[in-house]
Amino acid sequence: MERNTRQRSPRLWLGLLVVVVVTAGLAAAGRYLYHNGPVVTVGQPVVVGDVAPSDGQVPSSAADPESSTQVYGSQDAFTHPQYDVIHQMTQDYFDAINDRDYTKFRSTITQQRADQMPLAEFRKSFRSSRDTAIQIYRIEAAPEGKLRMMLGFTSHQDIADAPPELQVGCIQWHVVWPLIKQGNRWKLDDGPETKAPQHDVCPNQ
């Protein structure tokens, strides 16, 4: 479903965002943004500008983020006040897919989303999936107290399980997740942003 991205020019990203906003008004679009800040391991302290975290530690880089199933984030995303809890939800979501754990998967999505992905569909959709290079680029406010999270990741799957329009074993995805808070947890909700995620064949395919 939902990899390591290439940097786009600001004008290109702005143009894409304008197109998506118009298309979303017709309830048929997805959009994505790329933040130019460096990617760091989530959960580790981050240096923002010239101000270091209180413990003074600088994050270490991942040995091989392309093959890692750990969630990473930009400095922009890291500074959002809800970053820690959203990071954990995102990690749980991808761990659930990689581990074929429907109970954990269900805990990260809303009922509306779950209605679209019952257990049988989950097993079918993700039976050969392995998601890596997961990067949160930005978290921003959305109407009605919701949030939007822009992220990318790489999915590896049997060709037979790839989307009909892109039958390859490795796909890079750029997606926007609408998030809503239920209880004390942010969860992946449904919305026009999820209908048309950007996806491309991996460069090495």
C-alpha cells in the first residue's frame, strides 16, 4: 500500500500541491510533500537549527535506512508537538504489516478504515509485503481537529500482489495520511487524501 524519496524542486512540489487541493475538492485525489530537512532516526534527539536538545545528544544515522523497517523523520516532523505519539502509531502500523499482525494493525486505524480492511482483506493485501525506508516528512493541522502526515516508504512484494497498474516487486510510495484522535491515540482515518497515493517503481527495478 503505502518509500525513500528524491528531492523535488520547490516549484514542482507547490504545483503538485495546488493540483491536489483542487482535485481533493472533487473527492478524488492524494497529495504529498517533501521537506528538505535532513532525515533522522525517530525517537532520537534532534538538533533544530542551533539549538540542541536538553541532553545535548546528536542523533546517530542508521546503518542502512533503505532496508530498515524503523520509522524515520525529518527535523520538521520531529518538532511537531504530537510527533512522539504519531511516530509510535506509524511504527506500530508498519510493524503490523511486516509481522502480519492484524490485531496491532487494527489498533492503528479508525473503524471507517477497518471496515475497508477486514482480516481476510488484510491477509490478502499484505501476504507478501515488506515495507522499508519509512520516512515522516511533515505533520500539519487539518480541519475539524485532525492532522495530516506526509510520508514515504518502499514496499517489497510478490509481483502478483502489486497494484494492477504497477506490477513490480518494489514500489516507492508518497502518501498523505489523515489522522484523527480517538481516546488517547492518533489513528489513520479515511479521506480524499488516501484515494490516489503517488507510487513509482523503485530506481533499481
